[in-house]
Amino acid sequence: MTAEERRNLHAFRDYVIKTLDPAYILSYMAPWFKDDEVQYIQAEKNNKGTMEAASLFLKCLLELQEEGWFRGFLDALGHAGYSGLYEAIESWNFQKIESLEEYRLLLKRLQPEFKTTVNPNDILPKISECLISQECEEIIQICSNKGLMAGAEKMVECLLRSDKENWPKTLKLALETEESKFSQLWIVDKDVELKVLEDEEIETSEVQIFYKEEPECQNLSQDPCPPSVASTCTPLKPRNYQLELALPAKEGKNTIICAPTGCGKTFVALLICEHHLKKFPQGQKGKIVFFAIQIPVYEQQNSVFSKYFERLGYKVAGISGATSENISVEQIVENNDIIVLTPQILVNCLRNGTIPSLSVFTLMIFDECHNTSKHHPYNMIMFNYLDQKLGGSSDPLPQVVGLTASVGIGDAKNTMEAMEYICKLCASLDTSVIATVKDNLEELEEIVYKPQKFFRKVESRTTDRFKCIISQLMRETESLAKNIFDELGTITLENVSQIQNRNFGTQKYEQWIVSVQKACMVFQLPNKDEESRICKALFLYTSHLRKYNDALIINEHARMKDALDYLKDFFTDVRAAGFDEIEQHLTYRFEEKLQELESISMDLSNENPKLKDLSFILQEEYHLNPESRTILFVKTRALVDALKKWIEENSELSFLKPGILTGRGKTNHNTGMTLPAQKCALDAFRTDGDKKILIATSVADEGIDIAQCNLVILYEYVGNVIRMIQTRGRGRARGSKCFLLTSNADVIKKEKLNIYKEKIMNDSILSLQMWNEAVFKEKVLQIQIQEKNIRDSQEKVKLVPDKENKKLLCRKCKAFACYTADIRVVEECHYTVVGDAFTKCFVSKLHPKPKSFGHFEKRAKIFCARRNCGHDWGIHVKYKTFEIPVIKIESFVVEDIATGAQKLYAKWKDFPFEKIPFGSPEIPE
């Protein structure tokens, strides 16, 4: 080892100390370290911590004089799994490790929430490549011995030391895959404009962004085909009402098909597709795309379409966010007759030019088409369609068909407003016909039964000592949090200090907690240690407030005993984890009240009167019909568990043998149901005569088929008119009933309002169906023109360019990089710099993942040329015949030349400078 290398190791010692746990490499360093040194280092870790042990290890290492110790150290790092640290020391470039610092700071800040919401056992397999193998074993061991919260705390500790540059993105994908609530807080930059060229991970995240925005409901039919399509291996005879629904679309008209849940709309779609493909003359072919928003629905429909059409000789393929990175979307579209897609896939392909135009399709079918609004992927696709239609393109446009159980009426208060809302939905989908069953209503009503609806106002507890005690604990916790704000003086956090006048035990309070935690994520102070202390304290306080809030919701709708058990489990986990000073104080205050809470929860006079009413309804209905099958809808997963325990422990109801059906997402440490578990629960409910009741969250609102279900109970459960129609559609058996139980008169009012809105919707549809079709088309066209003008004007407002020349400075060292006048835009979303001056400002290294994409060939990474900086500025590519740099705006500070004011931008689209296309006169192409 040279003296320079020794000096370098000493100079970069802080990086090593932050990253290395010497315990994992000491065994590989045996030839150079004495036994007493090894023991001394291990003792330092046990007594003072990992960083102190790493500091001592490095001190001993730098004092070694024996030949070969430096190579031995690098080999030890390699054997132990420290690939990032190995690479950094070998090249003396710690830029990758340094770039992780912002994520380390964020994770430190979020640690209290991480350990209360993330189940380490679920995400460990997905992030194990980012950790040392011994760390993974230790996390598993701690989870087993001390509990999940302690295991999550250990996982944070290990991630904070990880030297793998992709760990923030890997963690993000793991959280999204497991549908963890923590993924909303763990924000990793998703700027896809440039990064399709920059690294593989961003491409993956782009096509998966829409996952976390999906509602918690799946299509859970028993078979891959719903009952109305179950025998698609042999041709089915369509019912008359299905032929009626399909007729306008079979005539080639753009159509919204609005029909009740359970009537077989998927089979109607199959009839339309078969007719569409067969109508083309010899030498021409149709191409159909079917959109499904949710992954399980996509999987089911892909299977349904494959089984139905492959027997007819047509090719069917499907692409979702989970599969798109491994296949060519362009080839799948080109080589198949029917393509089943999650809509974001097509949005991405239209944006990057993989699919140049919607004209490649001849028919587009939108499942759950009422979602076509605002910035939903359905609307993004239709914006493209309408731009082509209104822009005078001569290219043919595909036919459009939408499927829904309810078009909805938004905020409309009367028929005129509802008609306007529905016209806007038709304009968004360019449809001129709304198809409903009119001529074959009797046949439809034989298949789809509309249950009787009953409203039951139930009483809450007149006095609630449990709520009083928990509310007092919450006020004390809020007061502690408020002391933090008072420390800040004039510096405040948005949404944070507005603590008072919030109702405990409500969804609104939960939303306030989330807003506080999001505000903490971007909160900054000059003193980073103080910033970290304040944010950690606020996360701890709000995490405890969330648990108390959850307990009050359980107490309001179930037994006090279940609410108290929920809190006891939480504080047991808290004790088993880090248990710092704040947690000790909060736990002490809870345990002071525990004996009184235990006594109250065991007092029979505190029984929840709501449960008495629910018990009465269940006993009455099963007395009238012992074979009844019931779905009990509740708002939260915690209530599902609480009511299941209540039924099982109630001697008069335990014969119901309850099953449960909840979403796949993770809340706190509770594991969501996997899709196979959901299907298993439904199968058991359908086929096991002993299981007479299914307790479910909104996951069962849509897409499940239980024809024999004759009793639906909505327990403090109400939504919009679309949800009401879908939920009521679960009770499909003859003589079925639907009860709404609530202690809140406003809930009954809202449900009655939904019934009124349903009537307005049906009346509005009938009125629109009476319009002359040409008049309706003209109305739709005028709305489309108006909406496009609004979109275009919004785009113009967003893109007012600042023509003043500005400087770009390296965000890390503030070295001058270039002027905005020298920046050119390549293919609308990539940014290069022209002129020889810029080439002297950066250095390049061969790209570790060279790749071709469109006209680009990614060759190298570029970094700030200033000594001791090396900040990542972007990449070097071959574009057609040119060798050019492609820079990313988040690597720079923008400085106003006149005023010296500096500004940061995360995305190029947010930076309003004059954007000149590459290929201008001064650049020969």
C-alpha cells in the first residue's frame, strides 16, 4: 500500500465509519489483527455502538505495517458483501455512497413510523440484496425473539449503513408490492422524463407508479371466468338482455354499457369483441385492447379472453406493470389480436413513442369506465384520442366501449345537473350511446335481484369512560407535540401546529396525522441534529396518537375489550423495540391508566348497544332462514378482526363461524390477505355450509360473485352512489335484504341521498336516451372542444418561458456548468448542452449498464470535473450520429445572472426557460 492510499483511506474514513460494521469482517482480517484487538473492537460495539467500533477498527487498520493488509481489507469487504464500499475504496470515488445521504436522513426522520407500520418479515426477501447476509439473519432472529417492532428497528439500522446505491428504490418497490402505508411517506424521485435513459430501476418504477393509487377492491370470482362466462370453453347462448346491451356496440357505435353488477357485462364484452373481429373483410384485421384498472381484475380478464378466443383461433396476450419490463410492448401489440392491459402501460407507451398512435387499435374497451376523469390513466389515454380527433388527423380512430355498473352523477343535485355530468363522461369517452336494459327488464330482474333496503338507527353508549381516558392521553400527547412547536418559535411546520378542535376517533384525525408526518419529511433547520431530533419526536407522538385514534374507532363500533387489546399489543411491541425516552414516558402514562381501563372493559354495563342491535338482526334473520348467507361490511381491517372475535365469543352467534375478507395492503404490522387467501376465503364461504357469514372491508364492493348471498349488512358503512350500487349488488339471491346499521343520523341521510341520486341517475340516462343521436353527438363534441381549450390554456399557462439567460451550477460544489442559452431539447424530454466549453466542465466514466433505447445508446456517466466533487450530472450517449451529454436538472442549481438568486428544480418540466429543440441551425444534423 502506498502512502497516498493510506492518506486516502484516512481522508475518506467518515464514509467507512458510517457504512461498515466491523463485526462482519473481523474473521476475514485474522491474519492482520491480534486476538485482543478483535475482542477490543467487539467490546466497543457492544458497549458504545457500531460507529464507535468502526472508528476503532479503522484506527487499528491504519496503524498496520504488515505487507498486503490493504488488499486483505478489500478482500474482506468483498467476502462480507460490502460491494459498494469495496468499489468506492478501490476507485477512491465515494459519490454513490454520498448520494445516499439524503435517504439516510429521511429514513432516520421516519424511523418511528417505519417501526410501527412495516412488517420486516414481509419486505426482507425483497430487499435482502441491499443488506449483508448476516444482517438479514439478525433481523429474522430479532423478529422471532423480540417482536416485529424490534425487527423493524434493526432493519432501519442496517439500511442506514447499506452501501448499495439502489436500496432506496428497492425499498420503495418492496413497500409498494406489499401495499404498505409507509410507502406514501417513502418518496423516491420518479422523474421519468430523462431517467428512462439513466437507469433500469426508474423504468420499473414508472410502470408501477399507479399501483399505490388503486382502490382496495379486487375481482375475486371463484373461477378465472365469472359465472356468466364460466363455460367459455364451449359457446354460451347469450341472454336477450345481454344481446340488447351489446347491440349498439356491434353496430359500430361508441357506447357506454351501464348495467347492474352480476348481469354478465364481461360476457357482453366478449360478444362485442367476437363480432368486431369477424366483421373485417379478407386481408384486413381488427386489433382490440381491453383495459382493467386493478391487477387481479387484469389477471382474471386476461384468462377469460384467452380461453374464449384462442378456441376461435385468435391470439390473446396481456401486459401489466408487473410484467412489462421483461417484454416488448410493441411486439405484443403487433403480434396479437386482443391485448389486455393495465392502462398506465399504454399511457407510458404513448408518451415515449413505443406506440405512436391509438390508430394501431380498432376497438378499445374500458372496464369500470366511470373512472375516466381528472388525471386517471383512462383519461390520459382519451386525451390522446381526442387530440387526434379534434386535431384533424386523417388516421382512423378505434371504436370505444365502456363498461360500468353506475356512471354516477358527481355532485349533481337535480336531473339537469346529472345529465350534464353524464354528458361530460360520454365526452371523455367519445361515446354517443348509453346502453341499458329496457326491452328485457323482466329477464334481467330474474338474474339480478335487487335486495330490500332497511335503515336501522342504533344507539351509542350514553357514557363512555374508556373514551374519556384515551382522549385525555391523546390530549397529553398533543400537548407534548405542541411543546416541540413552541421550541421552534417563529419557525412552524405547515399543518402541524393546528392541533386543537380535532375530533378524536375519526378518519379526519387520521388524515391530520398523515399531513403532519408528510410536513415533517420536508422540514429543514440549519442544525441537522436538532432537525432530526424534532422530526423523530413528532413522528413518535403522531404514531402513538394514531394508535389511540384506531382504538377509539374500535371502541365506538365494537367492544372496549378489543380496543384495549389493540393498545396492549402495540405497547408490548414498543417495549420490545428501541424504547427511547419519549416512548418510555408515553408507555408509562398508558400503563398508569391500564388497571382502570381493564376494569371498565370487563364491566358488562359498558357493552356496546350497537352490537346488541347487530346480534338481534342476525338472530332474527337466521331464525327466519337458517340457510341465510351474510356479508357484513365494515370500514376498517381492525373492525373486521374485532367483530370476528365478538361473533366467535358470543354463544348465541358462534354457530355462524365467521370468515373474513380484507385487502392485500399492510396496515401497521397486520398482514393483508394475499390474492390466493382472498379466493380461499370466498371459496370457503361459497362451498362450506357451516361458514354462514363473511366480514369484509371495501375489497368486496366490486368484482366478487356470491350468488347465494341473501343478507348484506352495512355496519357504519356508506359511500357514494357508485359504491352503494356495487355493494348492494352483492346480495344476489331471491328475497335478499340489505340493512344499514348506524348510530349517526347523518349516515342514514347520506345513504338515502345516494338512493335519491341513483334515481336521478336512472332518470337522467332515460332522458338522454330519448335525445336525437345527432343532437347528442353535437353536445358531446361541444364539451370536447371546450375541455380541450381548457387543457390547452392550462398548458400555455404552465409553459410561459423565461427568456432571460441563466447559469447552471453544480448543486454540490456550485461550480459553473453552462448557460441555459446553450441547452437544447432532444426528442421533447432529454436535455443536452451544445458548445465545447461544457465538455471541459465534466469528466466521464464508462456506464456500468450500457443500453440502447430508441435512437439513444447509453455509453458513459458524466460527473462534475472539479476536484473533490465528482457530482453525478447525467450520462453521455450516442444519439443518431452525435456524441452528446444528457444532463439532469436535479444535479444543478439555477442562478439568475442579474440578481444572483438561486433556485432548485426537481424536474425539467418545472423549469420555465426557453427550450430550443436540438437540431437548430447552429447544429448540423
